Amino acid sequence: MIDALLEPSDLPHRLPRFADIEIDDYGPAIEQGMAEQLEALAAITSSPEEPTFENTLVALERSGERLDRVLRVFFSLLSADSSEALDELDATYAPRLAAHHDALLLDDALFARVSAVYENRAELEGEDRYLVERYHHDLVLAGAALGADDKARLRELNQELSTLEAAFSQASQADSNDLAVVVDTVEELAGLTPGEISAAAAAAAGRGLEGKFLITLTLFTAHPYLSVLENRDLRKRLFEAQIARGSRGNDNDTRAIALDALRLRAEKARLLGFDSYAGLVTAGNTAGTPKAVRDMLERLAAPAARNARAEQAALEASAAPEIGHGPIQAWDWPFYAEKVRVSAYDVDLAVLRPWFEADRVLHDGVFFAAGKLYGLSFEERPDLQGYHPEVRVFEVSRDGTPIGLFLLDLYTRDSKKGGAWMNSYVTANTLLGEPSAIVTNNLNVPRPAPGEPTLLTFDQVTTLFHEFGHALHGLLARATYPRFAATAVFRDFVEYPSQVNEMWMLWPEVLANYAVHHETGEPIPADVLGKLEASAAFGEGFATSEYLGAALIDLAWHELGPDEVPTAPDAVGDFEAAALSAVGLDNPAVRARYYTAYFKHIFGGYASAYYSYIWSEVLDADTVAWFKENGGLTRENGEEYVTHVIGIGGTRDPLESYAEWRGRPAPIEPLLERRGLV
């Protein structure tokens, strides 16, 4: 039933009718959605009337409503519950959709009409004027002002790139699944919790490996189990599996795909008048230029590397009695870091897991903080079906009035991409009559055996709060136009609200409410918060260095011209090493968070934009300081934050709005202090 994809759902808040959607519905629905949007485009461009805001911009905003409805479901499932059939559809439609978007963005008549409205934008105000400005800017960056020959080549490039990016994603996922580490005996898993061991047993059984254990891989280079596994050989096996992804010379090797994509991106940038793809991307974000990004990253790199070396000395001293003197290995760093943390601060993050039962963290932590700040309440709706049996659906109300749905997909599975993310199924905007929002959070927590509690790690609790920050942005933003709805903001701004939401994880009132021992009911020991705060900067040298390493690899690749991108897959490692060495981040014990062959961010939506996390953190650190200075977890503070940040979506320039709110731009000093870089 393609109508289940194309038509507005009659379920609460227009939740898609997942039960009525078949795999064979996607192709026809996408075809029909594209055809309808092209018909709408033809009506706009062939109009004999003079271009106006209503007959051009508003009509354009309405044009893709049904196609957008289909694609939100399709791409969400492609990440969260894919299959061979969905992957085949992605491979088929990636270039088709790229061509479709080019048909819109590169249409001469449309650009002429938008430009005419843009020239008269002084007649418009507020969100209307900003919509014209953003469309004109985006069309220029997309190539609308190019000549016919250049546009033809640009179309070819965009279709080739879409095909390569889909191929990278599929090969990366396949290689990650293939490299999952099989463990023969439970004794080798010493250090894992009973729940983690049962999850590994269940994962192995799911692949027909009864009696064995399977450790599935994560996106980050440093797998979280490296911090607790006592068996050094297993730590090494796990690390080597993590870092081998996409670079083994097999059918799932992604390096040639990556190099082809990088070369085509560089050519595209030159075609559009930029020296590099990084120049093209930053021109469409708040950073403005690659130089601004590199200046910031390099400013942080030297002190981060210095701090990591100091941490390394302490770790090597701790490890010496067990593994001998000499440089510590990358697979040992997380394990001995936790030992040093325990010794120096008397706080063992692994020991805290019994206080982090997932449902309690969700209801009495994440939801509790949102209630205090924004007046939100959450009611689980088992009568509403998600896209997978594991998905939970919650109706969200604000001060008693329903405003949307929140879907939570917590557990890992082979059909789900790695990492954690947020998607929107419905975005609140008045133009299309959408008063509600529907958002989903995806995590990759190993599912314990039936009857076992889901006990989260410290990092998983952080991730749950972080991703819910995106969800709040999607739920609370209100806009007139779909272009600005929910989290439709600049890429290097979008992480800011999610980072801010992390602060409530350890806010005393919130922590005391959710951190209760899952068996005894005892609250988390009173002195733990103080110890966590005292150790907050511990390990920041490593954490900042591994992040900056990935961000600088991304930037370095995208600063190249088309003739500078190497052709041989084996050259990838050499290029990465040179990029890191140039900024002093070449410590072999501190590996980059991602390397090219499995860097899904930059072959998806974060190409030349992985810097966005640290860029947004400047705003985040300043905002956290504001909350603390103004009483913290209060409804008044929440309302002010909604008014100036998460409630406005993309309806105005975010840095202008921030400066108006705070009376100044965000300074970098709070970030430097937080990360110990002063």
C-alpha cells in the first residue's frame, strides 16, 4: 500500500503506518513522489505571473511534501532496520534521487524566480525574508548559477557521489558484521558484567554459534569493552578488528570507494568556484571558511597532545607491573586509564552500572529533567507500533497538551548501523498543517538475555542524554516552513543542543532521582558525584586527541584538490599518518576516533564537517555556565533556552540569536577550561 507512505497517517500525530508498509511499496512511492514534485516545479516555473514570495517560495516549500514523507521512513529504516532488499533499493535510488534533487536545484527558471524575489527581499520580514535568503544561498552553492556544460558535469558528479556513498555505507556495515569477535570461553570475558556476557552469548546464538560468545563492533576505534576486559590478548584482538574495518583487501574494502568519492567532491568544489570541498562545505555553515576550522583545531591539538602524553606516563607506570616497562599499546590504554582513575579519584565507572538501569535512567533521568525544564510528560503507548518490535513509542505532552511522539530504539542488531542518532518522521510546521512532531532516538546497547536487566555504562547514559537533546530540539522547535522545522539548522550548530542536554546527567537533583541500585533500591553513594566532578577532566587529553585526530583527517582529505587525492588504497594510511603528524597527534597509543575506511560520518552527512562537534561545544560550554549561574534545572531557564535556541528551529541565524540572548558571542574559554586545555 503505497498510500501508507504517501498519504498523511490517520494514527495519532501522523505516526507512519509501519504495519501497512511492504518492501515493494518504496520504489513506486518514491517514483510517484518525485513525479509529483517535478509537476509542482513545472507549475512554478511556467507561471505567467511575476515571481512573488507566495507563488515561488511558498509553492516550492509545498512541492515535496509527499516525497519527503516517503523518504523519512525509507532512510530511517535503512539505518535502523535494513535488509538486503532495502540496500538494493538504496543502491538503485541513490543516483535517481540525486538526479531528482539536481532537477530542482539546477533549474534555470526556478533560480531566476527565486533570484527575483531575493532582489526584492527588503519587502519581506522575519522568517519569510530569511527563507528567501537561505534558498538563494543554497541554490548558488548547489550550482544554480553555473552554465549548461558545468551543470551537466555537476549532475554526473552528484549521481556518482550518491552511488559511492551508498556503497561505502553498505560495505562498511558488512565488514563490521563480518569482523565481530568470536570468543570460545566465558573465562576470556572476565571483566564484563553478567548482562554483557549474556548479550554476547545471545549474539553468538543468533549467528548459529551456540556455546560461544560474540562481541559486535562499535563505530569508535576504541571499543568500550577495552576498558574492562582483563584478557590482554582478547583486548588486542578486539582492537585489531575495530581498526581493520574496510581495509582488508576483500569485497568490503572501502578505501577505493572513499578515494573516488573524495576526488569527485574535490572536482565538484572546483566546478562551484571553491579551492576545496572544505571551502564549499564551510561556506554553507557558521564556520565560513576552512581556515577558521583549521585554526581552531590546531589551537587545541598541541595542548591536547601534551595532556595525553602526561596521561600516558601515569598509565605506563600503572601498567608496568603487569605488562612490563615501555610504551603502552592502544588496546591497553582504556583498561589502564580506568585503573588510574580508580587509584587517583576512587571512582570506578564500571562499578556504577548497577545504578544505571536503562528504564530508570530513561524515565527518572532523561524524562525527569525534560519535565523540570520544559514541562514535558511522557506516556508509553503500547497500542502504537514502531518500525521494529523493539521500538517503544511514547506520547509527549507539554503542560498537559500533546505535542508529538518519541520513539526509542535502544538495542543493537545486525540490521542496524552502528552508533547513535536521531531522526524525525514528522516536523512541526504551520504551512503544511503539522502541529506535532515525531522523533526517534537510536542507540546500540547490547541486549541482555531474557530476564536480565539492561545496565548501561557511564558512556551509554551520556549518549542517551545526548541523543535526547536532539529529540528535544525536534519536539520543541516550531516553524512556519518545513525548510526550518525541527533540527533543520546548520550542520556545525546542530550538535549544540544535544551537548547541552548532557549536563543534566550528573545534575544532583537528576542523578539522585534515577541512580538507584537495580537490586537493592539503594541510592548511588552520596560521595560519587563529588568524585565524578573531581575526575571530570581525567582522560581529556586522550578524549580530545582522538576526536581532533578524526576531525583533522576529515579536514585534510577535503582540503585537497582533485589531482591531489591519491589513487592507491594503500596510500590512505600514509595520508592519515602525515595529517596527524603535522599537528603532533601521531602518538601510536592514542588512535584517532575514526579512520577513513570506517569513517561513516564523512561519507554521509558530515563530509568535511566532523569539526562540528567541537565547534558546537564552544556554545555548549558557555550555555552550561549560564544554566549554572542562573539556578540550573528550572522551568524559567528552560523557557528562556527554548525561546532563544531549541524552539526556533532554523528560522533565523543561530549565532545572531545566541548573541542576542547572551549579549555577546560565545567565548572559547569555557571550552578550554572544561577540556583542560588552558
